[in-house]
Amino acid sequence: MEAGDAMERGYLHENQGPKIQDDSLQLPLLKDKKRTGSKAPAVILGFECLESTAFNGISTNLVVYLETVLHGSTLASASNVTTWYGTSYLTPIFGAIIADTFWGNYNTILISLAVYLLGMILVTFSAFLPAATALGGASVLSVQTVAFLGLYLVAIGSGGIRSSLLPFGAEQFDDDNAADRDSKASFFSSFYLCISFGPIVSGIFIVWIQDNVSWGLGFSVATACIALAFGAFVLATPMYKRRVPTGTPLKRLCQVVVAACRKIGHELPADADMLYEVSDKVDAQPMIAHTSEFTFLDKAAIISESDLEEMTEEAAGSSWKLCTVTQVEELKILLRLLPIWATSIIVSAAYSQMNTTFIQQGSAMDMAILSVPVPAASMGSFEVICVMIWVLIYNKVIVPALRGFVSSGGGDGEPSQLQRMGAGGLLMALAMAVAALTEMKRLDGAARGEVIGIAWQIPQYFVLGGAEVFCYIPQLEFFFDEAPDTMKSTCTALALLTIALGSYMSSLIYAVVAAFTATAEGPGWISDDLNQGHLDYFFWMMAAMCTLNFVVYSAFAKRYKLKTVLS
């Protein structure tokens, strides 16, 4: 849900140059008229509501499905969920590269939808297989095979959509039209709300159907949502404005490395102004100020005699022997981002507990609040509501209070993106600590033969919502602001990649915890029967990891130099 709001600033000044695709699918009437008032953005927003509902209809209660229907152990089910969830956030990086380089956003969405729908059908089919009579006494494919094949097809399809849908929606607006620019800003806010729509609907309705009626019916509702989205998207094809792919930005980065290696024996000039640079009117990319970090890469911009003979301004950006300072700085930006990016992986590993150990913890409690049944997976919907509350708290309470406090100092009072990310890291550590305290309370009650209510989980979900607001949203904003103009989509996918790697890391942590804590005499910290384990120790360990990660992050964030654009 964090991606939509955070992408707003990035796409407002991205993709303003590419040409509109001229193809036969575009209606002649639409080619000659202004796009102001087009219904295409509304279709895309409706599409996102349906897609978000479908994905969360699978993911929200998946760990329970793997345990109860597919009979997986607690540890294996948690590990499988985090691995799959991580894959679904790994695939957008490939979707972004394919969309930018080969297919374009429209074709990427269309093909991804077909894969997505097939995966949803297989997952739904797996829910009916256990009750089906096997042909000849044995099924050709096991239930687990069908389910996991479907799940990973969903991961591939959702990745293509995540990488392409928001920029495709931005393409429908004309940046030269004032009314369209205002509508475009509203579109991003609406897109954010649509992303939040899915977890709430799935957590309240689809999870209830899965737990109380039928897993097959619950998955069928989610599959129907993606089928409806597919049909609406295809039928609205004549409305869309489509852009041709702009090519991969990786070539510019590779040119810097090759050019620097070729000139490894050259000495850098004392004056950085002697390095090669061209006007932004020639290169079409905003000029970035030179920095003193990673000086070896500056050798790519050293002008040699052979360069003077061979290079022309028209060849700027296409040479493997000489690169502009801006090209060099683009690579330096990515290198500076890497430590910030890496520390986000630990935060994502902790955040992924919401889809695994939090649900398993809730399943061992009295799943009712004020006599109203509340499935453990539905607490994720409460976290979404907490995110919205935290957004209001930040905008209406925290920022005004800070502005009033520093008004005499001349600053605007709003924390920087890096500061907010640091606060998010601390809140994530606090969320793990609160979860540990809750588990201690649950274990204490279980020892006396009591079962505490699931309402005890509300504090940890509330703090987790604050961590999401302060960490993920400014992270995407930060990556957009710092990324080179040619790599904003790719950097968005890189930010989502931290969620994928965090989920994979969580699976690795489960395996390590099992290896070091499980013995012949005891099941370890994460046991199939949580009353026999020590999930509280696991949460305390995650809290310690997040705290240490915050210290490392603070060291890098303090020394980070922001990008300076000259033109």
C-alpha cells in the first residue's frame, strides 16, 4: 500500500519525453482530441481495487491455508509464505526492465494479467482437490504441486502489474495541460487509497468466507476479481494513451565502468570543471553536480586527445570511451543508495512477520473481540486502518507541532525523508518488542490454562502501522528524488525489492532459529504447538536485530550527500 503515495512525486516529473505509440488499436477520434476528462484513469483505479483485493485474498490467510489444508508444519508454512511473498516483490524489478526496454507498460500489464489469472485459477482448484475423487486412486499432480505452481504464477503476474500499472496510469495525463496536471496529482492519491482497499476487503470478507464457509469459495471470489479486472482492462483498450519503450538505462551505467577502466592509468585533473560535460540541451538529461566520492569513476570523464578527435556533442551518452560528469554521477548515486537500501532489508524481514508469526500467534488466542469472531488473518486489515491513522497523525499533529517548535529557526519543521526512515526503523524494533511482550502474556496465560483474547495484538499492529508509514513511504519518495531521471521506475522496483529480500531473509532466519533451538528434547522457539515453544524469544531477537540495524543505518544516513541538479 505504501508504493502508490510514495511514487507521486517521482512520476510527476518522469516520462515527459517519450513519444506516444502510434498503433492501430487507437481510435481515430481519440488521436485528435485532448485527453482531459478521459475515463482511462478511472478504469485503472478500479483495476487496482480489484487486483489488490485478489492478491490479498490469496496472501492474507495463506499461512493458515498451508497449515490446515495442505498440512504443512508451522515453521514450513511460515517459511513458504515469506519465500512466496518475497518472490512477488522480486518480480517487479524484472517487470520494470521488460516494460522499459521491450514491451511497454500496456503489453506488460496484459501479459502479466494472463499469467496472474492462470495462477489464481490453479490456487482455487487446489482448494477443491482434497475433496475430489482422484482418478484411478491417485492424482496426477499433488495438491501441493498445483497450489505452489499457482502461487508462483501469481507472483510473476503481480510483479508485472506492480511495475507497470502506476506509470501506465500517469501516461494517461497530458503534462502540458494544467487541468490534467491537477488531475494527475489527484490520481496518485486515489491510487494509494485503492491499494489500501484490497487488504480491508479481503481481511474482512474473503478471510471470513475462507475460515467459515469454504476455502474454495474464498479463493473463487479473489479469482473473480482478477478476471473482472482483466476483462475491464481489455475492453477499455481504445481509451488508453500508450508510450513506446525508452530503452534500458543500464547501458549508461556500464559505459561509465568501461570508460573508467580504459583510463585507469590517467590522472584526474585538479579542477573538476575540466571533466567532460555537455549541455542538457544536447543530452536531454538534467545536469548533476560533481561530487568527490568514488573518484575512480571520474576517470570516465577525463578528456584525452583521442577523445577530442573522435567525440562530438551528438555522440554524448553513447560512447564507451568518454562519459559525461552527469553519467558518472548517476552511477555514484546508485552506489550511495546501496547502504541505505541494504539496511531496509532487515526492516522488511521484521515487517514480514505480520503475514506469518503474527497470524500464528493470533491463531493461538481467543479469536473474538467483544464477542465478535475475528480471524487472526483479519488483523492485517486493522493494520491498514492503523496506517491511515498514522498518516493523519503525522500530517495533522506531528508536522504542525514540529513546525511550531522550529519556527523561530527558519526551517520548515518537517523531518527529512532519511529522518523519517530512521524513525520507521525504531518503530519496527518497538513493534517486535511489543509482540514479544504479548507472547509472554499469552504463554503465561497458557501455563495457567487460560487463553487470552486476540485484542492483545492490537498494540503491536498499531506500532507496525506507524513503522510502515515512517519507513516505506519516505523510502520510495527518497529513491524517486535521488534516482536519475532515466531510472525512476527501476529504482521504484529496487525499493520493492527490499520487501522481497526481507521475506527471503525471514525464511533464512526461521531455518537458522530451527537449527540452533530445536533439539531432540524440545521443538525449538517456533513450534507447531506455540505453547511448547518460545515465540517471544524470536520476537526479542528480531527487536535486537532492528535496533542494531538502526545504528548502522544512522551512520550511513548521517554521511549521505543528497543529489544536486544543476539544470
